[in-house]
Amino acid sequence: MITNSKYIAIPPKRRPFFSKIYFSIMKKLVRTEWYIRANISYYYRLLFKNNFLKKNNICILFPSKNRPEKLGRLLNSVIHKTKFKDRIKILISLDEDEKKKNDYEIIKKLYQSKGLFLEYQYKNCSSHSERATFLANKYPDEDLYFFIGDDFVFVLENWDTYLDLIESKTDRDKPFSIWTRSNIYHEKYYYLHSDCPIVNNHWFKKLGYIGGKFTNNGLIKTPNGFEDIWTCELGRLTKKFIVTKKFILDHVNAFFPGNSHERDETSENRKLEKNEDFIGPWLQTQHIREQESKKLLS
């Protein structure tokens, strides 16, 4: 079995010719292995894992900054695509110095009046993982924790009942993750990564965080902006994941083709963060992910 994450999460860099060939071969082997694993796991669970269907309480967590209009678009999709809105909690992290606080408050009142459970938490955090964990700790007994971004929209009709079906195929008495699929730009390697993986309550309680690991003093162990990759890596290490077959979300990424109109100060800053070198920090924290995976299996 091939488990080295550098063939999955780390892009190629300048290497000698033969090293490039070796890396390319290993990457293809890893992709083939996990394509087979993900599909065997899905169909095996679909056929033989039959927990009773239950109405899961779903907690949607995400940060937002200076983008109330994108938040409104996301919330509007929740209104139109969710079957049981009463079991959804939407928790949003905003910085204490948020420039558009008044606009956010207007949106909050509007969508609360439409029946959404919507809360803001104002706190300055050093990473998205810290933000997500701070939010999740406000409601630590939900069934599923769905960590997304404010530049997503829900596209699947009754996505929440579809997740109930997928959840019924998991080991619900153990830590488990559900990898949601988004639009075509993430379709090619859906069996290796999810932009918005969901984790169950057991996962949250075992690790004590949502997304990636960080220390109490704010020192980030997860390369910032790669919290989803961290969760997916733990899913692979533990084999505790299932990939949805249906597309639940659309990622309206400002840097996807045709989305240049979506670019703003926040998206530009996030792009700069992701362009920073993360190869070193990712490799240096591999042993931490191995330790965390053992927690999930204990």
C-alpha cells in the first residue's frame, strides 16, 4: 500500500530528470490505488452498511471577511436547497475589526426572518482551523460538522437528506469523514481530496479541533489554507472516509475560468497565502498527522 502523502498533496518542483520520472510514476500509482480504494469502499458500504436513517443535526462552519454579498448568496442557496432547515445551524466567524459589520448584521436579520439558525462570532484568530474549532465548541453536540467557505453555494436539491443517506453508510459510532464533491474543477481527483469534508461528532471529540491542528498559543501546525487537505489526509491514513457521488456544492472560486468578476481583496489575500511555500511545513508535520490518525483509530 502506498501512503506517502507527498505524492498526493505536494505539487512537483524542479527535480533532476530521473527524479521527475520516478515522482510521476509514483503519483500515478497513488492515484490509481486511491481511486480503487474510494470506489470499493463506497459500493461496499452502499450494499452492506445499513444503519437506520436519522435526521442529522448539521453544523455549517465558515469564516467570512468583507464579503457580505457572497454570504447572502450562500444563505440564499441554503434556503432553496435544504429540505429541513430546522436541523441546520450556520455559524460564521468574523474578525473583531470587520469593516462591513453593519451589512453583515442586515443579512443576519434577513435570513433569520426566513427561518435560518444563523450566528456570528466576532473573534480574531490566527487560522481557519482555529476559527472553525472556536465555532464548533459553541455547539459541541451536533452530529455533523461541515466546514466550508463563503464562496460556495449549495446546488443539490435536498442535500441534507442526501447526507442522511450517506451518513447511514458510515461507522457512526466511530470517527468518520464524508468528502463532499463540488464542481467540475475539482472533479478529476475527487477520490483524493474534498474542498469541504464533513466530520462527525466522534471525529471532533477525538481530535478536539475542526480542520487542521493548531496550538493554544496560535502557532499553526497546519499550513494555513490547507485545512481541508489535513482532514482528507487523516481520512486516508485511517480509511475512515466516504466520497459522495452527487455534487452538493459549487465553488465559485474567483480564480476559476470565467470568475474574474468574483475577485476581491479577500480572495487576493487568500491567493497570496496559498502561493506561499507549504511543502516544507507539510512534510515537517507528517508525523503529527500520523499521531492524529492513531487517535482517531483508538
